Amino acid sequence: LDVGYNLISDIGAYYAAKLLQKQLYLTYLNLMFNDIGPEGGELIAKALHKNQTLKYLRMTGNKIENTGGMFFAAMLQINSSLEKLDLGDCDL
């Protein structure tokens, strides 16, 4: 699913997190340059704690900063199914 460059912000990140919790067949999610901040990053990272199907997540260009980055770091300690995570240009 590619929803890059849509400026969905933290509100859209909430719905993306809900999608990750319910969608059992999603393997690729592109959320690059969507104006997602630390709060949205937290929602997405926490949704990935239980998701076992997503293999690739692109978060490039979202300003999740160090706060959001720490939530992704914690998620990586739990989620063993994610193979690629792109956090480039996220103000980490």
C-alpha cells in the first residue's frame, strides 16, 4: 500500500495504525513524506508490536524526531517479522 506524499499527519497515522492492527495481509506500507510527527510515529510503532505480516515500512521524510525513533527502536525488540524499516530524513 503506497500512500506517500499525502500529508496525512498524525491523524492519518492513527488510521494507519488501526489498519496495521486489523489487516492480516499487508506486507508493504509506504508512508513517506506525510507530515507524521512523534505522536503518529508512536501510534504506528505500537501497532507493529503485534503485527506479524508487515515486511517493509517506509517512513522517510516524516518528522518523528528522537521521541518517535525511540518507539520504533522499542518495537524492533519485539517485532521479528519486519525485514526493512526506512527512517531516513526523520530528524532522528
